[in-house]
Amino acid sequence: MSVERWAFQRPMPLLFMTIDIITLFPEICRAPLDESMMKRAQEKNLLDLRIHNLRDWTTDKHHVVDDAPFGGGQGMVMKPEPIFAAVEDLKGRVSTLNPQLSTKVLLMSPAGRRLDQKMAKELSDQSHLIIVCGHYEGVDHRVIEHLVDLEISIGDYVLTNGAIAAVVMVDAVVRLLPGVLGHEQSAVDDSFSSGLLEAPQYTRPAEFRGWKIPDVLLSGNHAEIAAWRKEQALKRTRKNRPELLEGNRARSG
């Protein structure tokens, strides 16, 4: 039995978020989520991250989590029993510590809604996330119908398993928690936060291989710099992601 399942002991500070990841490949999640900003968030008690092996909730001696699909077809499908057992167990333990804590259950799936900055911000306002990582040919659909609150995809492509996608989503969400980034304005200025890509950035030296930085950045005129950055953000978005501008026009109309 995984020790992590019973480790709900630390007190919850005001800006606390608990994230439980349920996966068949815990090590895929552990390494990247124990570095940089994600490590800082945990050290500052802004994030309580727990990574669980789904097989811990199986009841047979072989720890089987998949079976052939009804109706035939290629591949295997993740069984509902261990997923329901894991989610209900984790929800119950968090609820015991804090009955007022709300839980949102997410499934990483290529069939889900595409993750974007708006969704990341919405999820960062949650107090407890349980993330189920899909694998094989997917999960028994009863999990989606009766257990999961939201299916999430990180893009229109297929990965080996949902643990990789879960790492991406957790990073996108946790960095938006107050106190995680070194400068709170960093999250506000990120690409997509305003509906546009971020403007170009430059640092020293002011001239490199004959390429000079724009003069406006040396002017000290903050109003002109802000106007330049907005103009450049529009140009960059128009060139690389024109659909973002179409989306902005549709929302404003």
C-alpha cells in the first residue's frame, strides 16, 4: 500500500491547493514536478502534490487495471473499478480533514476540452484536484459519465499516456497560484493571459553580432515601451496564431 495514500497530515494554509495524480506511471510525474517552480510551490506549502499508482486500488493478486473492450476492437480499456475506488478514497480522505473542501475530478484524454490559459486560471481557483491519467485505448466510459467532472486534452495529438499531459497541466495551473512565481506580474504578462502572444523580450548586450535591440527599450519612456509591446504582441499573434485574434473579435462582438 502506498504511503502517499495516508499522508494527509500537513495543515492547510490560506492559499493551499491539493493535487492528487492517479497514474500507472508515477515516476513520469515525479521528476518534472519536483523541480523549479513546482518544487518551490511545495516547499512554500502552497501546493500539496501527491502522486499515486492506480494499481494500489486493485483487489486481485495481479493488480489488473485493464481488459478487452466489449464489441471487439484493438487495444485494451482501463477498468472502472480501480479508478472509482481511487477517486472515492482520495475524495473521502480530503473531506475528512476539511469537509468544506471541494474536489474537481479531471481526466487527461485526447477527447477532452483543449487546455488553454483561461482554463488553467479557472482550475487554479480550485482547492482540490484529482487528476486521472488515461492509458491504453482509454477508460471505461462509465468513469466519464459518473465520476469525472471534466475531460482535458493538451492538444490535438496522442501521447503514450496521460501522465505526460498531467505534468503539463499541473505546471500550467500551479504557476498561477499566488506566491509561486517570483513576481506576481509574471503570470499577468504571460502569453495568452491577455488573449495575445507575449511581446518580444531582449536582454544584454544591447548589440549582438550587429543586431541591436529596438531603441524604444532604451528610452526610459514607460508609456512608449508599453505601446510598443502591445503593437509587437499584436504583430506576433497575427503572424503565429491568427486564430487568437479571430477568437478575440468573436468574443467582443
